[in-house]
Amino acid sequence: MQTKFFKQIKQDVSFLAKPWREKEKHSRYTVNKSDYRTVLVHSIPFLFTCDEHDKLRYLADHTIVIKSDTIVDVIPSSKIKRRDFDLVYDAGKRGGTVVMPGLINAHAHPPMYLLRSSMDLDEGENIHETLAKLPLWEKEMTQRDLALGTIGDLTEQQKFGATTTFSHYNFFHPVECASRLTKHNVINGISVATHVSTENSPELIEKLLAEN
């Protein structure tokens, strides 16, 4: 059941899985091999990291070398050749980018991403009237709705630098499916009490913890 659900959601957002194709001349990407295993984040103007003593360090014009999803080196850009890598991201192009450790969002409700537009489009007389409708709309959301909303939320978080999210919501499986599809780190939490899932209770939490 869960595998079938995951496949359905993956099909809904299949465009996420398509290999990158350079469509515009101003792209920062150069694809030397479509099935890439070696990646170069090249010519980074501003790279912030920590040294072995956990002290903040700033590196100028450095390059990150990635092999098989693992960072294997961070070196001055002049010491490496772009053509030796399957995929190159030119971080120095168009004014350059800042590279830093991924941010952690310590409290989020990812599936509610869909409700943001719903609230904007609601023609209620005031914000209080619209907020009163929120739990009613939320109760009508299907598992598919929750998963698609989470995909939108997690990809938006990634755009702004978050790589790990603590999801404080009352459904696990749709969030986990979205996490797998977006390759986003998610810690699944659950509310002891919520107006959406009235069956939640301290006893339920104890049961879930015992099962895991």
C-alpha cells in the first residue's frame, strides 16, 4: 500500500526526476555526462564553513569536489579542471553565489503549503473568518494532497537553504514520501493534541514510540 502510494506521488511530480538539460545560455550548469557521479561546485566566491575546531571560516574562490554524493575535497578553484567532472555548477557566474552549511527548520507544518494559496484566494470579510475555515479545509485534504503540499513546501525550503526540517504535523506517511522524492531530511514529529486529529493523545504517542 505504501509503495503504491509512493509510486503514485512520484508519477504526479515525475518532472522532478528528469535529468537536467541545459536550456538557456545563462545556466550555471554544464553537463558533461547525463548519468553523473562526479560533481564540481566551481569557483565559489563566498564559502562559509567550520574548521576542525568548530571555528567559522570564510574561503574565497574555492571549489567543492563531490564524488558519489560525498564531498571529498574543498580546494582553490585554480587547482582543478572542470572537464574532468560529469556535472559542473559554476557558482561564480552572474555575480556569484554564497555556499554555507544547510539550515535546519526546527518547526514546520509542510502539508499546509497548499492552504497558503487557499487563504490568499478566500473572499471572506476578514482574516478571522478565513482562519476559521482553515481546519475545515484541512480535514478535506487527502493523503495525495498532503504529499503534494509537502513537496511544494520542502522544495521551497531548499531554495532558501534549509536541508533538514522538523515536521510537526499529524500525518507521517505523506511527509515521508515527499521527503524521499525531494531528498530532503525530515524529522517527523506529532502533536499530542490537535483540532484536526482529535484521536491524538499522550497514549497514542506512547504507542507510536513503542512501535518504533
